[in-house]
Amino acid sequence: MAKIKGAVTVNKERCKGCNLCVVACPTDTLSLQPLEVNDRGYHFAYMSNPDACIGCCSCALVCPDACIEVYRVKLD
Amino acid sequence: MELQDIIRPENKVYAAPELLDQVHMHYCPGCSHGVIHKLVAEVIAELGITERAVGVSPVGCAVFAYNYIDCDWIEAAHGRAPAVATAASRLWPENVVFTYQGDGDMSAIGTAETIHAANRGENIVMIFVNNAIYGMTGGQMAPTTLLGQKTATSPYGRRVDLNGYPLEITNLLKELDGTCYVTRQSVHTPANVRKTKAALKKAFQNAMEKKGTSVVEVVSTCNSGWKMSPEKANEWMAQHMFEKYPLGDLKLS
Ligand SMILES: Cc1ncc(C[n+]2csc(CCOP(=O)(O)OP(=O)(O)O)c2C)c(N)n1
Ligand code: SF4
Ligand code: SF4
Ligand code: SF4
Ligand SMILES: [Mg+2]
């Protein structure tokens, strides 16, 4: 069976650290940066567990600031 | 497989909508308005009506919607968006006209414009962002505020003897002969975001086909006004708002 592997990018300057993508992700791929902040002072989201991502787009769909791009590949 | 092998243009399955300007949006972190903006931008582009779409933005937090979605816009006085949309749609019928309004705008100061535009069956889309509060002005009670809900002007909770009942304006609009499609959606989960997008698409198609007025209510959060985290606000909405404002289609014709 083909396996799906995903990855996301977060536009870190656009991110407001609302945490909604973290909550929506079914695989616990995402977290907010615990210490680092962007230019506006927000703890932006990032892939803390990139191996888990399945490219389902849940995070991107709920992001109010359109920060997230999603990539997906099928592995044979 | 390395990340750089996955993050390649040919593997991209989701990107920010092209019609959404890459400027910073002024909304509070986690505000539903941002999600709804994305969907409006996607639907306009997918229907190929970028050059014909005219939005009418409200007074409320979404007043600057014209800075974020790259189509034509008119900014209306508070509550008057349906009247302005009537003109934009009648005077140039090629236009696909939509209003984008909050609950204060649409169901308080603009109640008359809302009801009469829908009753005339104007060929417009009315996008109704119901967050049960006046977000922009600091969280005052709106007609849609739930009984018991605490706001700046109902600090001990809304009381029926003092403030009356929450107004389900969408249910009123459903009864009018001028409306062809009335639906209530939300954007708090990925599945609901997808449903809201489909509802918006249907509504814009109705306007293109001159079928009458379509109303898409999006039950929303105002986490700042509600004084909750975005995550808690979504939970509170699902627990309390959906009981009074149940999701689903109210009218399909
Ligand atoms: C004629 C007039 N009356 C009152 C106001 C003050 N005012 C600005 S926004 C607003 C209500 C906004 O609430 P809503 O429409 O629910 O939008 P939200 O900010 O919650 O998205 C009010 C009463 C105004 N700007 N103009
Ligand atoms: S695409 Fe899906 S699995 Fe990957 S981070 Fe987003 S929500 Fe999580
Ligand atoms: S949902 Fe968007 S704005 Fe919110 S934390 Fe995630 S990437 Fe940032
Ligand atoms: S005040 Fe409420 S409605 Fe306005 S931007 Fe903030 S969260 Fe959104
Ligand atoms: Mg409101």
C-alpha cells in the first residue's frame, strides 16, 4: 500500500501564534515555538515532529491568517 | 525521505488563496473572520468572477475586508451594506455582489436593510458573521448574544427581562420569499471549513444565476470579546452557540 508523507511550511512573520493549527493537527506534528518570537512578538507555529505529518491540510484549513502551505508525496 | 524532497512545488496541495493580499490582517489571533476571508477569496477565484465580484464591507471588525481580498469593494455605512449591494447589483447586473457583515451590522443597526433586501430578493450574497457580540467596539451585547452570556454591557449575563431574547435573524430571512438559499455554517474544524466553502460557492452561483438572495451565516468566535483563548472560544461556541444557532441548511430552493 502506498504510504503518504506530508510536510508544511509556516509563514512565520504572518503567524499570530493562535494555536488553532496545533489543535487541528491529528498527528501532533505542530507546536508553537516555546521561546522564539517573530517580529510582532508572536510565538509562531512550526513542525516540532515533522516525521508525523501526513499532509492532510487540517492545519492549513483552520489557520485564520493563511500562513500554512502543505506538501504531500506518495511513497511506494 | 528528507523534508526538502517533500517541500517542492510539484507536491504542493494547499497554499494561501491568490486573491488574498499578502498584507498583515488586523484581526486578533485566531479570529474567525480570517478563515472566512480565505474561503471568500478561494470561491471568487474558483468561480472565475474576480473581475465581476463586488464586496460591500461593513462597519465592524471586518471594515477593512477591502484591504485583504483583491476584488472590487464598496465600504458601506453601518448596517447599510444590503442597500449599497442592491444598487451595485441592479445598476450593473454583470456584477456578482456580496455583503460581508457582522451580527451588530446585520441584525441590529441594519435590520431594516437586511430584511428588505432579502424580501425584494436582490441577487446578492449576504455573508453573516455571527459572533454574538460587537467585536470591534470592545465586546458589547448584540441582538444575537446568548441568554446568560457575559459582555461589556451585560456583565452579569444577558437577561431576558432586561434585554429580550437572542435574535435568530437567519430564521426570519428563511421565511421571506426573496431568499433562495439560507444556511448556517461554522469554521472551527477542518470539516466545517470545507462545508462553509461549499455553501459560499453555492451562494455565489445563485447570485450569478440571478436566483435571489442567498444568506450564509457563519457562527463564529470573537475570542477577544469573549475573553477566551481561540481554542477555548471554539469549544465554547460548539457547546453553547450551536444550541441556539444549529448548523445546517435552513432553506434550499
Ligand atoms: C452609525 C454607527 N453607529 C455605531 C457605530 C459603532 N459601531 C462600530 S462597529 C459596531 C458593531 C460591530 O459589531 P458586529 O457587526 O457584530 O461586527 P464584529 O466586530 O463583531 O465583527 C458598532 C456598534 C458606528 N461605527 N456607526
Ligand atoms: S498537514 Fe495534517 S498532519 Fe501535517 S501538520 Fe498539517 S494537520 Fe498535521
Ligand atoms: S493557525 Fe496560523 S496563525 Fe494560528 S498558530 Fe497556526 S500558523 Fe499561526
Ligand atoms: S475583536 Fe473579535 S471579531 Fe474583532 S478581530 Fe478580535 S476576535 Fe475578531
Ligand atoms: Mg459581531
